Amino acid sequence: MEDWRHAGFGLYLHWPFCQSKCPYCDFNSHVAGRVDQARWLRAFQSEIDRIGALTQGRILNTIFFGGGTPSLMEATTVQGILDRIRATWTLANDVEITLEANPGSVEAARFEGYAKAGVNRVSLGIQSLDPEDLRRLGRMHSVDEAAKAIAIAQSTFDRVSIDLIYARQNQSLQAWRDELNRALDFGTSHLSLYQLTIEDGTVFGQMHAKNLLKGLPEEDLSADMFEMTQEITRDAGLPAYEVSNHARPGDESRHNLIYWRMGDYAGIGPGAHGRLTLDSARFATEAERQPTPWLDRTLAKPGAAETIERLAPEDRASEYLMFALRLKEGASLQRFASLAGRPLSTKALDEVEALGLLAHDGDHIRTTETGVMMLNGILRALLAGRQSAS
């Protein structure tokens, strides 16, 4: 069995445009006054045709429209993309089709059209339920608009997820407790809860470098917020299944699980990444980041705006371990050894386990509640041990 079949096959489509650039965001997003959606549709369809020819005979398990702000797409654009996908691959009976959306009133008005096109799951970028923090985060919606968008989404789609950012400026532990409980009251089956990170190349990154970003939490407070988040969501019936993602059992993001379980996924659109197994070798793909060059090159020749690199066995194994240990279910030692061509060092495993950072159960290892907050250090220890053990 080819390794990717452990997790399945997904398709990611990147819509790179936003109404404005949020100061914390390091995603490949761009502000444009006008977008020729018909031209973009042709480019997406040409890439679907190209990748479909490479992956003939596969069943497509998930489709994900990410961005940027995909809810700025016209429903006819989404319909045209999904029609071409259906003509190219056999879709799984339970195919998951997710679209990321901002909760503004303009986007929410498009929800019915997306559902008619075939979207059955929406991920809403709420980010905060505090009016002042929405302003700080550069969000263009209000708390009231967020609540209305959630209600519309719940009446329109089979499954709804909401995103929130915590460990924000001047946010107290009690304030985050209250906000998280308000979010849970909406009754969505999935929550993505991210600690605010300051990334290079963002407005927040520039402000932080100049010591202008005041009120960020100390490390201990961030850790307390993380631990409290795990407790509250678990008690509410949405336990963490990944470091930052929480769901009712059965409502996990199947598309993201393809990433974390090292399945195959094709990436289409500016800056999109992919992992494809072709002729028993695994390849990493990456598309041109800038929207106009990607569009022009793709329309001139499908695939011209993409680079492809064959992954070495040890890179595949390291990538598997990095993603699998983010999951509550953990990693298979046998699968790692099969990918790498040699096992992890028993000595390194024992040392990390003795520190209380890993739990070892037969073939599986997983991070403990303490270890999940030290994941990078665990990976360094295990991979260094593997490299020295021969």
C-alpha cells in the first residue's frame, strides 16, 4: 500500500484576495480593487485538469477553499470549480467540501449560493468576540455580525467551525474564559483556537520589533490560557484532537487530518503547497505566490507557475513525525521506520518519556498534556537521536 493511503486524498484551492490585510496575518493574501473572476475560474479549471491527469483513478475525500478570503468568491465561481472537480475525480460518498469565510454581512449573503454549489462545511474567521480586539486585529466585522453569520451558517451548512485567537493584548485569563464560553454557546461542532503569534513580515511583527506592541501576555499566562482551553472544551464535549483544534467526536476537519496524517493533497492557487505521491515517490509542490504572475503563467501553460521537488525518505519521516505528534492520536513508530528506513532511537524515546513529555503505548507515541506545549523540543530530541543512532 502506498503510504498516502493511510489518510486519503484532498484538494486545496487558494483564493488570495482579501478586503484588507490583517496586522497579524502572514498568509499569502492580497488586497485588490477588482478581480476578473471568470479568468480566475479558467485558471483553476486548467490546473484541475492537469492534476487530474496525474492522479487518475483516485477517490477525492476532501476539498478546501482557503485564503485569503474565499467568501469573496462569487457563488458561480465556486460552482464552476466544483463542477470541474466532479468531472475529474470520483468524490467520496461523504466528501467534505469546506470554504473559509469572513462573517461580514456581504459574505454571509453568499452562503446559500455556496451551499447550492456543494459546499457542506464552512469555517468562519470570527477571531474575537470583543469589539476593541476586533479593531486591534484589523477585522472588518462586528460582534453582532459574527453572531448573525454563525446563525446563518448553521441554518445553511451541515457543519460549521469558528476560529478564535487568544492570548491577545491585555487579555486576562478570566476574559478568555468568558469569551470561550460565549463561543461554545453558539453550539458549533468545531472550534479552531489559536494563540496569537507574532510573525515576521506582518504589521504586528514590525510593531513588536520596535517595542510598540504592548500588553502581550507573559509565557506563564499563555500556558495557563492553553491549559484552561483544553479543560473547558473537553468538559463541553469538544476535546482537542490537534494542538489548536477541538471538535465533537466525528466532526473533526477531515481535510486537515489528511495533512496531519500525511495523506496526499494537491494545492492549486497562488502560494498553494501540495504533497503528491507519483510512481511511488512523494513530491512537494509549491506555486508562485504573487496572484497576477500565477494567473498569467497558469493560463499560458498549466503547471508553469508551480515548482516540484522529490522528498527524501528522511524528510518524509520527519514531516510525518512533526504533524502526527500534533494530533491527540499520536504517531506510529512502525510507520515512521517504514518512511525513514530506520527506527527512532530507543534511547531518545526513553529520555523524552522519562521527562513526562511523551506517552508510549505499543506502536504509538503521543505527547502528554505537558509535552504538547514543548513539541519543538521533543521533535529536536527525537530526530537528533534518530540521526545519531545507526
